Amino acid sequence: MIPAMDLKRQYGQIKKELAGAISRVFACSNYVLGEEVKSLEKEFAGYLGVKYAVGVNSGTDALFLALKACGIDKNDEVITCAFGYIASVLGISYCGAKPVLVDVNIRDFNIDVTKIEKAITSRTKAILPVHLYGQMCDMIPLLRLAKRYNLKVIEDCAQAHGAKIRISNGKKWCMAGTMGDVGCYSFYPTKNLGAYGDGGMLVTNNKQTYQQLLLLRDYGRKDRYEFVLKGYNSRLDEFQAAMLRVKLKHLDQWNKKRQQAALLYHQGIKLDNLFLPLESLGRNHVYHLFVIRTPQRKKLQEYLRKQGIGTAIHYPIPIHLQEAYRDLRYKEGAFPIAEQIAREVFSLPMFPELKSAEIKSVCQKLNCFKR
């Protein structure tokens, strides 16, 4: 069996480092907002090249608190994409704001920047681009648009740890999460940088936003028993921070292995009418997932299952057709590209420890598929 994801292999490679990190936490016996969280925040900010980072208890909370810190409130509108995981729009809803959806592009499944301007109204306060599957959105025109309309930009980087985009005539690379007002990361276990449970991180270069985020994630606390605003309990715990510090040192190497696996897939898959991931010029794709697209998804998935190859669908229902968002009153057909993608995409096995022989086996089985 070749699994779609196997976290045990990674654990086997770093378990001694993890054991040392866990022992360190026990020896200190400070389990909430201690030195491990502070150190991870400093190291993660340094990795991305930003001034500030704030650890929180999930990627979803990261999105919510980022929006709150940027002043998003009831009756505001936030533009985001119609295809992806529901957490992106839930963060908007938690603020009491309205998600305004825009279709995605068929090339890389990210938000279609050319369709954003038509969605802007007098109530629009922010744009929330989602860097889906490991590749960043087309951020340069998006940021120009946001500047023109005085909108905040909150980047959803839950699937883009280490992803980059080239700017300044190709002379400079910018990391996901560093181009907007706030970048939001998830450390869910399956992410490129995953914890052993839930966790998240916010990053920003704005000192005032940073100070607001520190208050929001810890009850609005100024001092032990002094509270200056109605905050939340959204703290990253010391154990997760300690283990993430271990993993952060390996992230670039793991991303390189994902890219090597993706290259083998591209070289080995010869099946017609199968659309492979496209890496846009000037972007560094970190392949959180290797997502292919075919009108014969159900038949092909079943065939691969019988061949002992695990697959998954990310994601089968676009946001506007989810029952939870009926109140947005979007009808079927409102976002045709998102709907097509939801019908056709599925993910092949992808994780850093995936062996070359396993990838070649997947390619061989795919190429033998009979329609």
C-alpha cells in the first residue's frame, strides 16, 4: 500500500530530536506561553524575514484574529475565493463580516485576481487570498488593487510554508505571509510544517497589529489580572512549540524533497486527459499536495485504490455550495471554475519521505489505466 500521507515515517527520522524537545519542556515545567513559544516565534519570524510572529492555537484562529486585529467587524465585507477549505471563510464569519466570494483560475486553483475588482463595494474592508496546495497567489496585482481601494490584505498561508514569489524584476523573492498586512499559518499535523495537534501562527511587520494580536490571543490581558479588551483563549502550547522548533530546521529540506517528488510525477505520468499541477513562472511551489484533475475522477480513484494507492480529494464541495453558507445566496453555476475543479481534482501521495520507487509505481499504474 502506498498511502496518500504517512506521518509515521517523518516521526521515525526525528524522534530523538523530538524526545529532547519534550524533555526540555518537562524540565522547565512552564506549559503555556513560555520560552518555547517565544523562541519559536522569533525563529519563525527570522525564517520568513518579518519583524513579528504570534503563536496561536490553530490556523483558523490565526485567520480570525488577523481579521479582528485589522479592524474587520459586523457589516464589513471581505473578499476571498470560492474554492478551498472552509476555515478561510469561517474566520470572516466569526468577525460578523460577510464573505464575498470570487472564482478561481483553472491554472493553479488560486483566486482569479482579474475578478476581484468587480466584487469590491463600499463595505469591502479586506482581501483574503488563499495560497492553495503550496503555490502562492498572483500577489503583485492583488496588492496594487488593495492599495488603490485602501483594503487590508490577510494572507492564508495554511498550505504554503516556505512558498515564495519573485518580485522586483526577478531580483527578489518574497515568502508567503510577508506581503500583506498579516500572514496566517496553520500547523495542523499534515501541513509542510505540522505540529502533533492543532497550532497556528500570525506574522506581520506592523508593530501596532502585533501588539493587538498579543492581546487578542490571551484574553485581552495587559497584566496578570488586568484586561484591556475582550480577547480570546488562543495560545499555542509549549509542547507544540518545542516540537515545531525541531521541525522548522528541516522544513526547507522537506520542501525540496516534495519538489523532487513532484518532478518525478511530472516526468513519469503519461496518461492523456489528466491535468497535472502547473507551477507559475516566478513562483516556488512547495507541493503541500500534488493535485491532479480529470473528468474521470471517480473511476480513476477506484482503480488506484484497487492497485493499493491512496488518494484524497481536496476539496469536493466549493464554499458557495456548502450548506453552512446558504445564507450567502449563491446559486449553482455562480463560480463555474470552482465547481469544475471540485468535481475533478484529487491528490496523489505526497510527503517528503515518499520513496522514488513508490512514485514510479504510482506513475506506472496511472499510465496503465484504461478508460
